Amino acid sequence: MFKKILIIGCGLIGSSILKNSIKNKLSKNIYVYEKSKKNIKIIKKISRGIKFINNLNKDIEDIDFIIICTPMSEYNSIFSKLNKLLFKNSIITEVGSTKRNLIKFTKNKNLVLSHPIAGSEVSGPEFGNKNLFYNKWCILINKGKRKKIKLVKKFWQKLGSKVILMNEKEHDKIFAITSHLPHLIAYNLIKTAQDFQKIEKRNLIKYSAGGLRDFSRTAASNEVMWRDIFFSNKDNMINTINKFIQNLNLIKKNIKNKKDKQLKSILVNSKKVRKQIIETKQDVSKPDFGRNI
Amino acid sequence: MFKKILIIGCGLIGSSILKNSIKNKLSKNIYVYEKSKKNIKIIKKISRGIKFINNLNKDIEDIDFIIICTPMSEYNSIFSKLNKLLFKNSIITEVGSTKRNLIKFTKNKNLVLSHPIAGSEVSGPEFGNKNLFYNKWCILINKGKRKKIKLVKKFWQKLGSKVILMNEKEHDKIFAITSHLPHLIAYNLIKTAQDFQKIEKRNLIKYSAGGLRDFSRTAASNEVMWRDIFFSNKDNMINTINKFIQNLNLIKKNIKNKKDKQLKSILVNSKKVRKQIIETKQDVSKPDFGRNI
């Protein structure tokens, strides 16, 4: 499909692409650019065939497919190098979680913006998983050359993704609510629990199997990546936070005034979403009693 | 250990106790009182030895251990019957998730209050799991006769629980933050996503693998049980909601003003809680890529 693939930044997402590309033989020449020495050591164990590129300023003239998998805060520096070097027929894509902030980089006519909806609380190549994208959505932004978008779409499909196109505004609005706000809320809940632990001066956390446990998983996600996302999607974040607080005040009022019917209708309604999530194969219906049962 | 055990209300918790009691032969005579015909049908399949009691007004004179596993809103009706009938040496316990509201029932000198920290988003005897309590905390409230508390403690230990005693105020404060607030927040997040879906007039839920998915699981929990909990722990709920909103406004401000250092320090700190949760064996460290990988 491609003669030479380069993965820039080889953490969880990069190494998962790497493993899948090797397994599915997507290219004979797979290169990695990675700054962390610790990560390089781990990546070397994945396969002997991987070659490393040490300098984005010169070694990339003949690469025809580049996937950028670094935190978005590194894009400025990366594109300042790529813009100078790439030849016309190459394709660049990236995997950032917000898109309006990345439109400026599409001045580079080789770039197609992607967002694979896959991730985990862990980061780093030691967790790379070739099945990470299997049956997961991958959003492509419908900006740029049709032909290049088509090839990037094919690439994600080979990795097992279901690909859909949308524009950058739609994308940022949707993922503010289905991904960014849930993470922010998880972080906030854990912070609130920490504050209580300090006040109460006793270990509350050890009783967290009743619910807090699951939020702590989400709130253990990579802080650089999430800082970048929250800043890049600022106005959608503020808007969703405001709506969230508005709803929370409504529930509080219902509890305060023991409004039985109103409260129960909110609780019952949320089951419908669970049903939708299972029907659209975003989760399995198998009950969860904690991951050690 | 007991001659005759009676389980009142045989949903997820009741049927899990039932299954474990049968497996560990905790009594030769295990009775169930259950109002739902659908549930009775399912329970009959668990074991042929189970006997049903049809009337709490008369059939329970010689039961020496009763476990109430109904929603707390049914306790008034249940205790009005039990108070008349039980003999001196019998023991009653229950599994409600809040405790200050139940202290009034301890006028019945047979009662010991328990709270097994185990549950799931599913309810009903079809999900009963004999390992549900294994290695999970069970809180006993230190009110009532020492001897009876000791026997109830032994019972939960036989089911695999780690038992700890505390008073009802401590209990309600701790579980407001480790269990009740997380559930309320999950419900509120799902409601907020539903509101956005209505406004946007498109299916957002199908993109929920990025985080919303996990909250939807928690928010699919039984609505009667959680309505009862939120009402019973009203003042702690209001207090924790207020702290939560205060923190959320702080994060919002940090995003609005791009306060890099402040935001990142909140995100980094939350990983410490995750570490504590794994160290105290409230969860396993195995990464979660979604439950279908």
C-alpha cells in the first residue's frame, strides 16, 4: 500500500499502529521517529525490522506515508520540519483528539486529519495493542485532496477501523460531549475525593469499589495529552461544563426537595443511553462486577 | 452456623448471598421471601433445596438469621412485621447503602446494620454471583449487641468479605464520596449527553467509546435503589455536590485562562489515587482497552 511508512511518536497509539502494520504487512519499510530513549528500547523489542529516523530535518525525503502520534503540543515543531521536506505525492496524517486547532496545518497539502476513537488509561509503547482500532470509529476530516483522504481511509480500514467523514466543527462538538467532558469530569471527581480525604484525615480511597474505582481509571490518562485537548477545545469545554453544572443543580434541587418523580425519571432515562451504547457496539452487555471477578 | 436463614428480597445481592450460602453450606434450611413472580421463577432454578416463605406475618417464628436485601424504601413495611414476630435469639441484618436513616430500626434489638461494598450496573437474581463479596469490604455499624455483631461479622467473612466496623455518620460521609457521588455524577453526565443529542439532532452516543461508555455503565444502575440512597444521604450529597461544582469551576477557569501549570497539576495528582486504588486492591492494574478487546 505504501513503500515507506514513518510513525512519528511511538506511544500507545503509535506502537499499536506499528504492531498492526507489521502484522498486516502494510509496508516493507516501517520507520519510527521517537525522542524518548526508554521508548526506543521498548520499540526495538517489538520487531527487528523497525528502522529509526534520528532527524526529521533530512532523513524523510522518500517517505510516502507519515502518521504523527505525538501530543498535539508538538505539532508546531514537527510541521515546521515536514513542510520543508516532503515531496508532492506523500501523505501525512495525525491522530489528535481535537480538529479545529489543526486546520491551520492543512496548508500542507499532504495532510489529512484523522482521529481514531481508541485509547486507554495507559500510555507508552509497552501497552501497544494491534487490535486497538478493531471495530472502533476513526473520524476523518473532510478537508484536503479527495484522493489522499481516500488512501488514509483505506489505511484505517486495514487497521480494522470503521471510517466516517465529518467537518472539524462537528467533530469537536461531538467529542466534547462523548470523550472530553467525561475525562474532565473523572479528573474532577478524583480531585474532589482527594480534597475530602485531606479534610477527613483518613483513607477513604480504600473503599472505592462502590463506584469511584471506575472513574479513577479514566482519570489516570496521560496529562499532557488531556491538557492539550482541554485547551484546544476550550469553547466547547466551557459550554458543556456549564450545561453539566446546570443539570447537576437540577438534580441537587430534586434531592433537596425530595422530588421523587422528577429524580426517578432522570435515573430511568439514563438506562436508554446504556441500551443505545450496547446496540451500537460501543460496549458489551456483560455485567461488570469489578475486573477481578 | 445458623439453623434457618431467610433472605428477604432476592435481587442481585440477595441471590448472590443465596448462591454462596448454598455452596458453602451455611445452613441446611435456606428460605427466600420474594414478591416478584419473575424473580421466583429464576430463583427456583438456582437450587431445588430453596423454600419460599409467602407471608412475613406468620411463617418466620423459628428463623434465626434474616438478611433483608430489598430497596430501603421497603424497610418500614418489613420491620412492622418483623418487630412483632421474631424471638430473642434471632439475628436480623440488612444491606442498605446508607445508615443514619436506618438507625431508627435498631429499636429492634436483633438488628445489625451491614453494607457489603459490592454491586454492579445489573440487578435481578439472574445475575447472582457467589463470588460477589469475595475480597470486598463489608461495613458493619457498631450499634447493637456485641454478640450479634460478632455473628454477623462471621457470616460476611464466610462469604469472603473483609469486615470493618464504623459508626453510621462516618459510613454515610465516606460512601457519599466513594460511591454515591460517583453514581450521581454518572447519571448527570448521561443526562447532559442526552440533552446535547436532542439539540444536535444526531446520534452522538454511537461515538461513546472515547469515555462516555464507561459512565453509561454506572448510570445504568437500579433507579429505585439509587433514588433511595440519594434521598437518605441528602445532606452529604448536597455537600459533596457543592464541593464538586466548586472544583469544576476551578478547572473551567484554568481552561479559560490557559493556566497550564495549574491544570496539569490537577491532572497529574489524580494518578496518585489510581495508584492507591490498585495498591489497596480495589481494582487490578491491567489496562482496559474496552471490554471487547
